[in-house]
Amino acid sequence: MFDLYTFATPNGRKVSIALEEFGAEYNVHTVNILKDEQFSPSFLALSPNNKIPAVYDWDARRSLMESGAILIYLADKYHQFWGEDRYTTLEWLMLQMGGVGPMLGQVHHFLHFNPGKAPYAEARFAAEAQRLYQVLNTRLAQVEYLSGEYSIADMATWPWISRFEWHDISWSDYPHLKRWYVEMAQRPAVQRGYDVPAVVNPIPLP
């Protein structure tokens, strides 16, 4: 049994999707980052970096913060979703953690929430979004999933691509990524995890 502390963001959805894929039992606690609830002392005790998601594993009597660390922990705990090769999976998971997430997060900030305020930043991060989309598209032209077989790397990356409407991209340029995205969107566990902690909108489809 897990307690999941989360909000409806790409980082939060990574872990709710994973918990659904692993078939884990969990209780959901909403941490409303729009109301600064992530800065509460009780959440700070679980996540010293004040970021969602965080989990508490009642079996192991321990908490974990940082979505990538939580995904690795779950894959090790349940011995599942390591793809064809552990280190290939870690490569693509780290790309999400160090590239896809942070860079697309900047796209959200500059292009979606604050358009027109910083033209240089908008151009820089829009170009980086297109580059990352192409990296993923090239990989998925070669394999069905990022690590060959379905893995935690896919669970980590898909929620960020699910905000493609904010990224100013053309799906016609990324047909292999589009194929992967739509296939992922059809997975029941992805659909359930997307709606945690609450239904916000239907899964966007190209």
C-alpha cells in the first residue's frame, strides 16, 4: 500500500500511471500547488525539495521524493517494466528527467503562460522542444517503445508529450512519436493514471 501525494501535472501523472501499471494499491492525497500546499511542513517532511509527487510505502515504512527515483523504486520493488535492458531504460528515463521535462517545462512557462514577454527565451525553448521531439521520433522509428519493450521510461515521458498542444509543434513532423503517443493513450492504466488526483480534461489526441 502506498500513499501518493500529487497534483495534475506531467510529473505527478508519471507516478500515478506507474502505480496503475504495477497494479499497486494506493491512496491519493492532493497537494494543490496552485495554493502553495507543497510548502506545508507536513509535505516538506516527505519531499524536502517541495516538489510533487512523493510517495510513502507502508510496506517498507519509507517515503520517496522525485518522480524518477520513485519509478526506479517501483520497478525494482515489483521486478517489472525494465524494458529489454535496464541501462537502456535508465538512459531514456534520464533523458526525460534531464531534458524532456525541464525543457518542455520552460516551453510551458515562456510560450504558454507568458507569451510575448521574452522573445529570445521563447525561440530558444521552442527550438529545443522541436529537437527533443525529433530525438524521440528517431528512437521510436527504430523500436516500439523507448527501451524496446514498454518500461518506466515510457511512463515518465508520455505525460510531458500529452501537453503537446502547448509545445507549438506539428505532428506531421513526428509520425513515429505520434504512433507511440496514441498507443500509450489507449492503455487502460495510462487512462486511469491520467485522471489522478482528479479528472481535469480528456487525454489530448493528435
